[in-house]
Amino acid sequence: MKKIFLFVLLISSLSLAQNSESQSKTITVTGSSEMFVEPDEIKFIINIEEYWKEEFEKKKEFEDYKTKVPISEIESDLLEKLYALGVKKEHILVSNVGNYNRYQGKEFLIGKEYIITLHDFNLIDKITTTLDSKGISSMYLGELKNENIQEFRKQVKISALKAAKEKATYLLESLDKKLGDVVSIVENNDSYYFGSTVSNLALENNNSGIENIKKIKLKYEITATFEIK
């Protein structure tokens, strides 16, 4: 069973307002909640590129680079090793081919980008230690997914709203007041995007190895306004 870590953050702002029409007093608070979910699908990106054999020979200068290793040879070696590790052919997608850069006086070095769909993080360790660095220009994590992500989002939003209600309740109790009906509910960050920017779905990375980048982070803030009895 996957472990789900749920932290409710009671980050809130308090404001007391008075409605000019009904003369009813209100309290507005913000509740925040976050959850870390283990992905069940990982997109791993591998970029390969042609190279010169002379690059890896001692005492060779750039002017000496003449023997180009073709992309077909690099690709064949990559696929052979991926298949040997248990990666299925249907889980390997070529997403980009070509190269816009060329060294002066040299031929174009053609590259390809592969998107590998994995369901086991341990395979990433095996891939990175198995592949020959020659011909590999980059490897990195892409999108993380979980088939139940929509249900987890609902849970986090509900927890954020409950956090707002709890905050409003104990603040009013400190003033010998009671919480009334809800007046309005506003989701503060309902956008969805993935990456290193501020978002409610991001890769949790503590820069301490693959074990610490295994979770999807969901975070929502909800601002709610309640009547004061």
C-alpha cells in the first residue's frame, strides 16, 4: 500500500468585515493543505547525440576530430541495453530528432530525444549506471503521474477548507464568538502545471539522491468567509 503523507498547514490571514447591507459581521481566513503522493508512472528523458571518437582519445585536439560515431550506432546500443533491463519497446518514444548547432568546420552532430515510460524508480538507477556515457548528452526526470491524482486533489482541497474552518473557529472562540454559516469559498491556486516553478503539483527534490525525488507534491490554499454569530 502506498504511503500518503498529509500535512495541514494553518497558514491564514484574518480579517473582520461588516456587510453594509445586512450589517452582519464576517471573518475571512485562509487554510492550506499539502500531500505527497508516490507516482505510479515516471517519464524519464534520455537525449543521445553523435560524437567524435577522437574526443575520448588522449592528446587529441578539436582540429583532430574526424571519426564521427553515427546516431544509428548509438541508438542501437541504447535500445539494446534498455530492453535488457526490462524496458518494453512500447514504453519507448522518440520525441525529437535533429540538431540546430554545428561546430565551425565540422559536420552536424545529429541527436535524438527519447521519452521512457517507467513504473519503477529503481529502473532509473539501473539505466543511469548501465548506459555508456559516450553518446548520451543528457538524462533527466520528466513528468510524474498517479492514476488516482484527481481523488488526491479532492482530499487536499477538503483538508484545506477544514483547516480554514478550524482556524476561524478557534479565533472566534478567543473573542467569545461563534462561527456561523459560510459566506464564500475561494480556491487560491487551482492552476495545474508541472516543473520547478511555484505550483500545486511539483517534483519534491531535496537534492539528496533518487530516494528523495519519488513523490508528487499537491498543495492547495482555500480562503473562506464565515458569518460571526
